Amino acid sequence: MKNNFLSLLLFFLLIPNNGSSQTDYWVTIDTVLNKNISIRAILVDGDKLWYAGNTNQLGYYNFKTGELCEKLVESDSLKLEFRSIAQNSKSIFMANIGNPAFVFKVDKSNMNIAKVYTENHEKVFYDSMQFWNESEGITVGDPTDECLSVIITRDGGSSWKKITCANLPKVADGEAAFAASNTNICIKGTKTWIVSGGMKSRIFYSEDKGQTWSVTDTPIVQGQTMTGIFTTDFYNEKTGIIAGGNYEQPEQNFQNKAMTHDGGKSWKLVADNKEFGYASCIQFVPKSKGNKIVSVGASGLHYSTDGGNSWQQLIQDKNLFTIRFVDEHTAFVAGKNKIIRIIFKK
């Protein structure tokens, strides 16, 4: 279904920062999608924002023309929820959570959909997906054996192969991944970081596009089913951030955010016992030299201009799950029943 629609423009004033030394920012918000849908998977593709959500829903919003195009993914009458989305130049790829698990390939030119991977297992649950280049991509999920579930394509997404646990690090009992915002994988060049949570909060790292892996401990809270790292982003191959916390105690703001400046070999907590608690998505602002970062989660949207050491709350909405930037001033945020466009202003 295609239609043009009128966006509802809302203006949000800056919420006071309670003494932060940062430069104050304002945001304006434009609601571009308002319907009964939960969205944790979005990506920017030229002038389009693609999204995938629950109840089999797929679509894009053209932010130059205002056009909205939507389509239902049909698969044997199953109700599918998508939390993973990725792309190359010709196709969009999506993976659903739960059993059975599928990967779908969507032609960008006509939105034709093909199922390119199927997995049946009582524990199967895919969380996140990214591509290294036109031909090679990776999808990560919870363990069905003694390692994280990792499937890789080397042929542009036409086929996917699951990596055996003999070629992956073992997970601890109760260690898994979170499908919070399609950000528990981050890729820079050939380098890949995957984050885990639950009984352990660790970094799984590959420098050769998933051929070999190492594991690093982090100071993020761990030891319970819903604790750990929910999201990561890297500004470049050295500077990165991880965030998360305790999903069941969303105001808990200690051991929930950390920075690295050596490519993930070591991590240091930032803003500990301060600022926001549970975070579902964290992203660096483009062209900010790694100093500006945005987080969304249970306490709304927070903004840092000093590499995560202090934060400013810009939006109180607790129903925002994931964010992606178009440029250094503009981002799209998706969540419960909405997609909004945010413009950041001093």
C-alpha cells in the first residue's frame, strides 16, 4: 500500500539538565508514522527509512517526498516479529525472532520478498543483523547449543550458513544476546563486535569478517537474566561505547555504560551512578569526532557532547527503542506505535 500523508509536527523544549556543564540542546520532533506497530529495526537507505516490526510488517518512509510504502510479509499464516534489518545496494534483509526463524530478502526496486534461510529449534531467537559489504553479512542470535547462534552469507544474502560452535567461543550458562534495537552487532570495515548479556556481559570480537573470534569481559552489570549489554556502537575502529543495564530495574544507572578507546580491548565505565538507567540503543552522532552520543531507553532520549561523561535528557518518552542518524543534525527514532524524526539544535 502506498500513500502520501501529512506529518504531525510537534515541538519539544529542552528539559533542564540539573547542572550539567554541557552546551544545552533543543530538539524538534516530526511524527512520520503513527500506527499500531512495535518497531525495533530501522535503517537509512538514501532518502528512505526502512522499518520492520511486529505482525509481519515491513515498509519505508521516503523523507524527501513524504511517501509511505508498506507491505505484509506472508509466511504460512505465521505471526512474525522482526527486530533485525540490514541491507546491501539491491536488497533489504530481515530476520524474525522466535521459532521457526527466517531470513527474508526484499528487492528494493519492487519489494518482492524471498525467504532465504529457515531454522527450526525450540531455542532459536535471532537478535541483530549487519552487512560487511555487498556480498557478506552476519546475523546473531541466542545460543541453541554452547555458542551464540551466528549465520553468515558470502553470496549477497542469497544463502546463509550457520557457523558451528567448534568455530565460535563458548558462552557461559545463561549468557545470550538481546533483540532490543538491532544494535548488538557493530561493524567497522572487516572488524565486528557482538555484545552479550544475562549471566555474562562480554564482547565477542572478530577482525576478519567472522572467520576467527576472541572474547573480552566488560564492567557492565551481569548475573541475572535481563542484565547486561543491550547495545553498542563504534565511531571508528578504536572508539566505541556499550550500554544496557537491568531491563527489570530500568532506573538502575550504575554499571550500564562504558567506553573503549582501544578497539574494545578494555572498557571504562562512564557517568556511573548518574544520568539514565536501562538503554536499548546507543549511537554516535556523525562527524562529532566521537564526542557526541545519543541514547534511547526507559528514561527517554539522552544526549552527550563529551564522550559519554555527562548527559542531557532531551525527550522523556519511554516508548522509544532504536535510533539512526541521517546526518549530524537529523535522526529517526522508532518505538511503540511510532516513528519520529528528530532535528537537534543548539
